[in-house]
Amino acid sequence: MARTDKNSAGIARPWWFWTGVVLSCVGVGLHLPMFFAMRTMHYRMAGMGMGSSPGMVAGMVLLVVGLVAAVIGLVRHRPSDEGTSAAGRYRVEPGPEDRLSPAHRRLIAALSLALVIDVMKPATLAFIIPGMREEYGISAAEAAALPVVALTGTIVGSLVWGWLADRLGRRATILLSSLMFITTTVCAVMPTFEWNLFMCLVMGMAAGGLLPIVYALMAESVPGRQRSIVMVLQAGLATVAAYFFTSALAAVLIPVFGWRIMWLVHFPFAVAIIVMNRWIPESPRFLVRYGRVAEAERILADYRMVLADGDHPPAELPRRQGTVAPLFGRGALAKTLVVGSYALSWSIVNWGFMTFLPTLLGKAAGGVLPLSSLLAVPGTVLVAYLYARWSSRRTMVLSGVVTVLALLGLAATGRAGTGPAVYLFLALLLIGTSGAVATLAPYAAEIYPTDVRGAASGFTAACSKAGGLFAPPLIGLLLAHYPGMRIIGLCAAVPMALATVAIGLKGRETAGRELEEVPQAPAAVFRHATDERGARAGAA
């Protein structure tokens, strides 16, 4: 029988999991001799066969075996209905002190590191593509497949990991992503561009899955009074830190070791998350919801929070927890469409309009963009304060309004690439978009019940990436016929404006409230669509 103390909660079979971690680390290590053997060729490995090194072959086998073993270690049997029949009468409440405990601070530190490495993965693409193009002899159009494949992986990962988080637990899926971060560092030794594409797809799945589950775990573990400001600051500052570390490491390491080293530097960060797993307990609300009340009580004691015995009726175990379908059922459809449209409209601005800013600004981009981006840091701090102390819904509306006004202002400049107006509108655009994305994931994690919080967070994250699949080619097509920022600025502003209005009219208020106090559709509503399908199937 596996241990069930507070630090092993979420790991069903610890020996299987840790065996998988060790095998994966050894598998990565077996790839390193071949990498360093190429130092006389400036670490160029293009054209090598995958079977040219027995160590690399053995390493790949160990990576696969290790990943399978870790998954076996994380999978937990579905709890029985008897074990969850009384869970509905409990609710998690802040303790008498109502402040962050040392255990909370450790959790925030560990999950912040996880977010940094999560953002570093896609940020690395911009720094490796030039070297990759040179080594593999591919065109810019061919190299563009790399970010598209990685982005596709993040969309798939967001949906799949959301489903897993509602079945296996938040902690288990975070550990799985971290282990996949370890295994995908071998992207550094892939000899062909096609193998790089495959590894980038896997990496994207892990990165896309980790981010929404981190916010689900944070929302369910941190007291309501501190939750909002901590999560929004975490979302904004982790992104800034990730881009800083990535750019700094690229500037120092690529001239010496080539572009491939940028994948290997992720290895110690990913291992650190695994090592810090004791700082990442399972969500107490998830444990309570699925009948593991004793484990939840031990974790809550560390958090200095309490498990209150209320007058709520006993809850049934969700029949299909973790699926996306209940998000579109009766009582949930409206808020799913509202949050999804806000995420999708942001992705159109971020992946579409902003992708072409360096091209539109020309040589001025080198001075305009860094100066304007400096304002994103204090802007994120202000957004976090407003989200927590003023209103979550109104802060999202304000971020959307600032983004729309900035897009309209840039559209009004037409072809102009410099001048005080451009600086002002670019600064507003970066403040607005950074505020929107910093509030989006925390908000999605707060407005859904525990049964579907993982799936809802994953769906929202997928929407925030989906614009990257269609917005760049559409924007490029518009630019070919209508040069300048006028038309594309208007096209990006319209969906953002509509989504902002929707949040203002239909959004739920979450600031300062415990999750149980946020207006939500009851669990029975989320089961409605599934129950109807089951009844029809039985009748058939």
C-alpha cells in the first residue's frame, strides 16, 4: 500500500513514479556524450543517423520506459461512490489568521518556478530558429513549421491535461508535465529537423498542460483574500522572468555552445520542480470532492485553514469528470463562451497583430518595443492590485478597453512607424494585453466548480493559443493587400471589443471571495448533458 501522507498525496505508486524519474534522467544523460563530442564541429549534428550512437539509442529507450513507469505511478483508481457520498457537506475555509502560511509560500515559490520554465519553453523558439535554419539549410517558411507545431501541441496539451487534472489530480498532472520537460531536453541532440518537430510537439503538450493546472491548484489552495493578487502577480511576473532568463542565457551560451544548448539548459529547472514536489501538495478541495477527506485535513493543517462541516446535501461523484462537454451544458454555456471568446480575442491580438509589429515598425522596432515593454511590469502590478482589491470583472474589462483603444490608436497612425503617438499606443497595447492575459487564467480557475476546474482552465488556455493557428496567415494576407496598421488594427480590435463587452455584461465577480462563494452552476447542472446522453443511450 502506497503512503498517503500529505507529501505523497497525488502519487498513487511512489516507487513506480520515482523509478520513472530516475530512468528519464539517465536517458537524458546518455545523450550528452554525443552532444559534447561534436564540440569540434561547433555542436552541429545535422545529418547524423538516430542509430549512430548506441548510447543515444539506449537513452531513448530509457526515456520511453521511464515516462510509462511514471504514468503508472501517478494513475489512481477512481474513488468509490461510498467514499465520496458525504464529501459535499464540507467546505474549505480560511483559518482564524486568514493569511498566507509558510506552506503557502513554499507552494507559491514552487509553482512560480514551474510557470517560469513553462514560459521559457516556447520563448526559446525565437532564439534557436536562426541557428536551426543555418544548420539544417531550411528556408524561413520551413522553419515556421516549428512554432506552429509547438503551438498545436500547447492546444492539445491544455485540453488533455485539463481532463487529466480532474481525474488524476492537480499535483499528479503538474509532476507529469515536469517529467516531460525533462525528457524533451533531448531535443538538443535531434539530428534532423523532422525529429525536432516531433519533440517540439511533445514539449508543447507538456507546456500547454502545465499552465492552466498551476492556476487551478493555486485557486484551490490559497485563501480568497490573498488568492487574486498572488495569482495575477504570478501570471505577469513569471512571464517577465522567463523572457529575461531565456534572453540572458541565449546571449551567453549560444555563441559558445550553439543553439542546441538552449534545450539542455531547461533540464536543471525541470529537475528542480520534481525535487520540490514536497512543496506542492494536492489541492485540498480536489481531495475533499473525491472523498479523500483525511488527506485534505492534513494539508489544510499546514495551510492553517479549516475544513468546515456545513449543511450542504451529500454530493454525488461526477460521472465524467474532466471532460470538456459539461462546460457547454445548461447553466455553464454562457460563461464558457464569455471566457473562451475573451481568450480567443486576446490570442488574435497577441499571435496575430503583435507578431507583425517588428515588421511594421522596421528599424524603429529595436528602440520602440523594449522601451514600451518596460511599462508592462508596473502595469502588471497595478492590474494585480485592481483585480484583487477593486473588481476582477471590471479589471478584465479595463484591460480589454485599454487594448482596444491602443489598437484603434495604432490603426489611426496608418503606416507611421515612429513618433510619440506610436510609443504611447504601443505602451498601452502592451499594458492592456499583459493585463488581459495575467487575469485570464486566474479568472477561469475561479469561476468553475472543482469537478470541472481543470477542464475549464485547459479549455481557456487552448482558446488563448488557438489564434496562433489562423491569425498570422490572415494578418499576413491583409497586409499584402492593405499595408500598414490601419486595417489589421481594426480587424484585431473588433473581436476584442465584443469579448470585453461580454465580460462586462455576463462576467462573474470573484475578488476577495472564497471559491464556494463565487456564483457557479451547481454540480448537477454540469452533469445534465452527460445524464441526457446516457439516458438516450440506455433507451437505444
